[in-house]
Amino acid sequence: MRDLIEPLGGFLEVHVSTPLEECEKRDRKGLYKLAREGKITGFTGIDDPYEAPEAPEAVIDTLSMSPDEAAHTLLLKLEAMGLVRQSS
């Protein structure tokens, strides 16, 4: 994906790191439960393997960061990469 998009202006790979157990706890729609019961197949992390990115530009750890901290981290990264400018 990077090879396709980066030439068009930039690419920022973000890994939103959340353990599977936490994903299941936060699941309001019950999709993980349905996947565990076999009612949904091809579900990432249950019957379809999950592979974390090898070298993301940013990692957001949802267990240790608030949404505001995550957004601020991404904004700083985008600024450092020259993809956005801080308004004056």
C-alpha cells in the first residue's frame, strides 16, 4: 500500500495497538462473540491471523493513551513529516 500511495504525497502508517482481550471487552456490537461462536468467519484475530505492522511511523497504545493524547501524537507526527502545518 505504501508503494502505491507515498508517491502521491505522503504515507503515514499507524498501528493502533489494542490487545485482543481489550477489543472483545469494547465490542458493542458483539462481533467478537459471534466470531468465537463460528457465526462470523474470516474475523481478524479470531480465525484470521493478525499481523502487526513491521515498521509503522506511529504506534497508538489504546491502553495507555487517551483519545486526545493519541490525536496529539498523530498531529505531531504529521507535522514532523511535513504533511500538515500548524496554523498561526
